[in-house]
Amino acid sequence: MDELVEEVERSYRETQERLSDPSVYNDHREAAEVGRRLKELEGPYKLAQEWRLVNEDLEAARGDGDLKELVPELEQRSAALEEELKLALVETDPADRKDVIVEIRQGVGGDEAALWAADLYRMLTRYAERRGFKVEQLEVSPNEAGGFKEIVFAVKGDGAYSIYKWEGGTHRVQRVPTTEAQGRIHTSTATVAVMPEAEEVEVELDPNDLKIDVYRSTGPGGQSVNTTDSAVRITHQPTGIVVAMQDEKSQLQNKTKALRVLRARLYELERSRQEAEQAAARRSQIGSGERAEKVRTYNFPENRLTDHRVHLTVHRLDKILEGELDEFTEALAAEERRRALETATA
């Protein structure tokens, strides 16, 4: 443990020195990277310092008859700090600090699924507000019943991906639709995909790979919304990925938004490919949207939410839908750290 603490202290000092180096300070990209690394090390460094102090007190207590009764408590605290420090040093996903692009689509259940997609959008944007993140709507495809066939939005803020990555998957709802005369409970789904937003330098787009079509925007009923070809559809020909944007009045603005979403999808595609090569392929976030394929079940009659990945159930669905998701985020993050620590120490 002494070696681990020394390594943390050395890394922290070296990173501090690098940040004050003029050659680093004058390179904005490198300075930002070193600054992020220093922020990552702050938590482990504080734990290492606390561990040192506790162990100094422990040695003193063992050698002083008047302080013997403090030994068990200090030993317990030292062991707890060791565990905390090991967890804090588990390698994190490099994408965790990034902004995200979130896509919500209606799944199985017709109009009710589209209304459920709208409820999920409201829940996730409320959660962003609670965390102090900014939300930017990128594209919406409304459903005639008042819900969404699909909605795409960005969440901006330090660590947004580390929070929102847990929302990816199929979200199943059990409730009585407003259109249900017999009062029967229906089951519907909506799918959520969460992608780190890639910077231009991370995903280079070859213009020769892009097929760009422009057309007139259309409303929910198919009628033309404006008289200019402002809507943009970009096809990335090597992968077949298609992104369409029509929310903005300007063709240039729609093209800029479409390229952002395209970069995020390509970045996520490459991440998934690398994970598959490392034999750590995970199931697709979106899946098929079938009722049996789910990360969470939201049961309205019982005011209950269950996250099937960590087997956590709470009976305050009304609060969850207002964006109170911290308990689930923390449980999922703790489970990820636990598994990573098991792998690292295996």
C-alpha cells in the first residue's frame, strides 16, 4: 500500500509541475489534457494523504498505552481508505468527461410508445437541469398523438457521458393509456442511445465519403414547412449511417448539426469495434425495442421503478420522472467500479 500511495503522490506532483511548464501552458490542447488529468488525480491524492495521516495516528496509538482503545477504529478507517483509494484508481472510460448526444425513439406500442418517448425526454432533460448541465435539442420527429417518433438532443457539461451512459437501452413502461376505455394496463417501450460527442480532431470526415442531399422540411402531416431546400440528409457511404436534420431554417445550421450527430455515431461505432476486439463487446444500447429487452421497467400503477442491471427497485416513480435519477446513477457506477476492481486485481 505504501508503494501505491507514493505512486499517487508522485503522479500528482509531476502533473502539477507539467501544468506550470510554459510549453504546456501555451499549448491549449495539451494544457486542457493535463488539467483534466490533475482533476482526476485530486480525489486519489486526497485519499492518499488521509491514509498517511490515519496510519501515523495508528502507529502512535499502538505505541501509547493511553491510546490503545483507538487502535481498532483506526485500523478500520485505514482499511476503508485503502479500499476507497483502490476504487478511485480504477481506470475510467476516457469518454466519461465528454458531452453527449442522446437519441430517444419510440419502440413497441404505437402512440403510447411515442408518448412514453416524450416522457423519457422530459425526465432526462430534467435530470440534466438538476446536474447543472445544458440541453440543446438537435432534431425532433413528432408523433400525431403528441409524442415523439424520435428526438435527438445534446447534453453539455463536464462528465455528462459518465452520468448519461447508464440511460442507454430499452425502457419499458407499464401503465393505463389515456385512450384505454377499459382501464387495462399496457406495456410499451422506448429506446435510448447515448453517444459521447466527438470533437472534429477525433473523427475526421472525408468529404468524398459523404453523400449530402437537401430537400424541403416537412411537418408531422407531411406538408411542406418552408419553401427553401433547408433540410439536410447526410449519408456516410463507407458505413451506411444516415443523419437527417430539418429543425433549423438555415441549410448550413442543419448541416452543422447533422455532422455533429454523424461524428458521435462514428465515434461510438469505433469504440464498440475496439471493445469487441478486446473481447468485451457489450450488447447494443438500442436493441430491437422488443418488450422483453429492457434495462428498466417503469410501473405506474405501483409507482415503481426497477433497474434490472443492478436489481434496484424504488417506489417513487413520480419523483424519478421529475429527474431524480441520482440513486440509480450512483448504484450503476458503483457496480462498474466493483467489477473493474475485480478485473484489475484478478
